[in-house]
Amino acid sequence: MASTAQDCLNVSPLNPTIGGEVTGLDLRKPLNDATSAALRSALLDRKVLFFKEQDLSVEEFERFGRTFGELFIHPTMPQLPESPYINPVATEHGPAKDWHIGGPWRTSPFIAELLQLKITPPAGGDTMWADLQAAYRGLSTPMRRLFDELTAAYLADPAQYSPTTRANAGERLEVEHPLVINHPETGERGLYYSTSAVRIAGLNELEQSTIRRLLLEHATQPRFVVRYRWQPGDIAIWDNRAVWHSAVDDYGDSPRLGWHASVTADWRPGPPPASTSAA
């Protein structure tokens, strides 16, 4: 019988509401059912989990990703020859430095994403995640009520999001998502927004720019953010329904190579019930 990773995991918080470093697991071994369930629960609680020095193979990386759901074959990102589910990310692709959520071009955006860095720059190259649920709670009651009513529109063709594929993109279709959602598993209400939004429905240009600036400045305050300094072999997985993230563009041409995968499920971001925001 193949050995499995033991359910002796420990999660150390990195911020009061977001980020946890997981120890006690060897992800090169299959996870037993109890450990898998504990990891899924920890992800809902901490929103981003970090695993140091795992250095997984293609098969092991895929298997770990499937702990959290079905892996997605991305139609426009590069793929490893060994796996259509794993997208290599490298210095020459440029950092995803704008704050964003994964897959807003889909009617059912990604529920989670995972990243392992194989090569890290000698300095810099961190990634930041911000807790959009805590950010929502940090808004005043009038602002929560306003955001509860808003939706953002995104281009619905993934080819529109990359300079290398944009020229061949199809018709400019859009998909809308609410600016506030209830998490489908925890019920926690939070902001749901990516800076790639092309418009905020129903607002004029001045109102849109004001709301965009407020969202960016408010939801990236240090109290909502965990920033991670990568070492080769480290893995992060994050709940795309609760956070947004940004890669820090500070390492120039230094090598930075990783594997990325997206986790999908049959869900659609729905608006919260009629506003009941408490003071």
C-alpha cells in the first residue's frame, strides 16, 4: 500500500485574518481523506495557505490541486508539455502586478488557484494577497450598502487579457459579477472585484473612477494584506472567492519560474440577499 501524508498538519497564522503557513505535511505523498478535509477547512478559514520547500513533480502538483476541486485547462495561458493543467509562469511573461481575481471572464470564475515557484530571484518577487471579506467588514455601513447594489463588467473572452492573444480575440462580449458576494461555502460576505473590470454598471465615468480608487486603496491596506517571500519549492493556494492578489514587480530581469494551476467548480458569483449590512 502506498504511503500517505499523515494528518498531523499545523497551521500558523501570518495575519489576523489571512494567510497560514502549513507544516507537518509532505505533499509528495498522497493525502488521506482526513488531511484533505482539514486542508480545505483551513483554506476557508485562512484564505491563503503556504507550504515551504515541497518541490513537487508534475503528477504530485496535479494531485495536490485536485484536493480542492477540478483542475482547469486554461485556453490562452502556456501549458507544460507534460500537463495541460499546469501553466508555467516566468520572468519573460511579466508579473501579474495589478490586483486581480482569477477568471472573472468566466460566468463561473475559479474557486481557487495554486502556485509553486521553482526558481526565485535573489531579491524581490514577492506575492501579496488581500482579504476581501475583512475589507468589506472594514467599510462604513453606508458604503457597504452602496457596494451591495453594484455589479462590475468584465470582458468575457480570455484572449482579451494577454497582449500575445488580444489581436485574435473574438467579439467583445461581457460578463457581469456583483461587487459583493456571499461566500458559497462559509456564507461570509465580501468584496468581489478585479481591476480588469471594464466598467461598473450604472455609474458615470467620475463615479466609476471614484469607486475604483476607493476599492483599490481600501482593500490593499496593510491590515488586510499578507505578503509572501518565496523560496524555491514553496507552494501557495488561495481561495479566489475571498481574496485578490498581486505579484510585486521589483525583480527586473532576474529569473523567476513557477507552476500555476486553477481550480474550478459549478458556481456563479451571486449577489447577496437584500442589504442587511449592520453597523
